[in-house]
Amino acid sequence: MIDTGGKRMSRILIVEDEDAIADLERDYLELSGFEVEMESSGERGLKRSLEEDFDLMILDLMLPEIDGFEICRQVREKKNLPIIMVSAKKDDIDKIRGLGLGADDYMTKPFSPSELVARVKAHLARYERLVNSSVQGNDIVEIRGIKIDKTARRVWINGEEKSFTTKEFDLLTFLAQNPNHVFTKEELFREIWDMESIGDIATVTVHIKKIREKIEKQSSKPEYIETIWGVGYRFKR
């Protein structure tokens, strides 16, 4: 996600197999200040929508491999981002089915690109209001795909919720709140376990290992929690 002038650009995924339409949608959206990614394959679009963080998805109904209905159904089971379904099919039954599967809107081709942009802005604004109202009072920490809700004590990694023990959660939260700071094992033990280590710092090592198994793609090549040899650990921003 890109920052421009301190404000994060909304990231949009277009899943559309007609290149001319996808290119036109992308051009209008980028001119309006959005970051846009495109996929022409239903299978690839589904994979990216589940594995990556997008703020909104524009989803064509008729796609190769997996159609828009199935993509919508699977995405909605795991994520709550706004979905605008588009199709050349004008039948009300398709619109009803799409909205019934969780799509937020249904646009019939051909449509004005400026109308699409207007709807995108409206859905993002509505979603932001809903999210802000639902997490009001909750203390949230977000860094590179990791979202920690300190109030509810819940953690999501790239949109997927993971289960953490009490100390794993406390240790991850402490490190994430103090990025780029190197902590010794003794300091971490004292902070999280609220006592002097007294030769018990292996506990920290074990907990770091368990946390890495849940947040890292490869525990042996950590992207988040670095080992600073001879010193301790650091959470990379």
C-alpha cells in the first residue's frame, strides 16, 4: 500500500477477462487516486483476493476457470471487503444471486467509467464508516499485513485470523508496538513475564519460535521478527 502525502491509497483488485474494459477501469481509478491491480483469470483473482490485502474488488461475473459467483462466495466467507460485481448479463436473477452471495453492488455493462469510480468511492466511504464504528474504542496495531486488536486480543495475518496463547499475544504485541528496536531476551522476559529471567530466557526463544510459525511464510527466513545474533530480537517495520 502506497502513502501519498501521508494518506494511504486504497488498493483495488479488478478481476476482468476483457482487457480493454479492465484497462479502462484501471485508468479511471488510477486518475482518481487509487492503487489498482488486475487479474484476467478467475482462479488467479480468487487466490490474490484471499491472500492479499485489498480495500475493494471489482469482479466480473463471467470469468475463465472460476466464475464471479464462486469467487464472491469464497471471498465473503473469509473477508468483509466491498465487492462490486459487473456483468453484461441484464437478468434480474443474476443480480439477485450476486447480491445474495454477498456482493455490495451489481453494475450492468456497458457502464460509464465515471459512474464506476463514483460507486467505488461511495462503497469505500461506507465501509470505512462501518469499520470505524465497529472498532471504536478498540486499540489496533497494524504492520505489513499483521493486524492486532489489543482490545479483543485477536490477530489476523494477511486477513486470516490466527490463534495465539496469552504470552505469545503479549510478546508479539510488545514487539510490534516497538518496531526496529532491538530487545535482549532478558528485557523481553522481564517485560512480558514481569520478573527477572533468572536463567529462564529459553522461554523467550521458544515463544518467538511459535510466533514465527504463525506469522512468517518461512520461519527460517523471518520477514517480521529478526534475530540479532548475540543481542536479541527486533520487529522489522
